[in-house]
Amino acid sequence: MPKSLRFGTGFLLARLRCEHLLTKREDIHAELRAAGARVDESVKKDTTYLVAGDKTGKTKLDQAKKFGARVLTESQMEAVLRGETLAPE
């Protein structure tokens, strides 16, 4: 069961290679929502985390930087869902 996230924490899953995920993308979205997160379709001013795969485009990464969203790997996202504190960037 995921830990609770700050309500409205925005996640965007970008170009994760779904064949390597143990969980379907829809199930990850549901888990994030159950923890109180919002799942975005694009990077926005209030997106908190961009979960980037190895093929995430430069535009998405640049938008994340512009808006101050932290770029996470899939394993970092899983750590956040377990309630772990991430090391500072």
C-alpha cells in the first residue's frame, strides 16, 4: 500500500518502457491517485515529478526544468510511493 503523498502532488510518467515495468501504467496511475497524487498528461507549472524513461524527449525534460519539477527514475518513484525521502538533487 502506498504512503500518502501531499494532496495534489503532480506526476507525469514519460516514455517509461512499459515492457520493463512489473506493473501496468494504468495500475501505476491508480496507485499514485490512491496515494493522493494527480497524474498529469503533460508537464505543467504545478507538476511536482516527471518520471522519465530512457527515451524521454528533450522538450519534456526542458519543461520540467523550467517549471521546477523534479525528474525521477522509476525506482525513485517507487521509493516516493513507499514513503522514503529522496536525497536532495
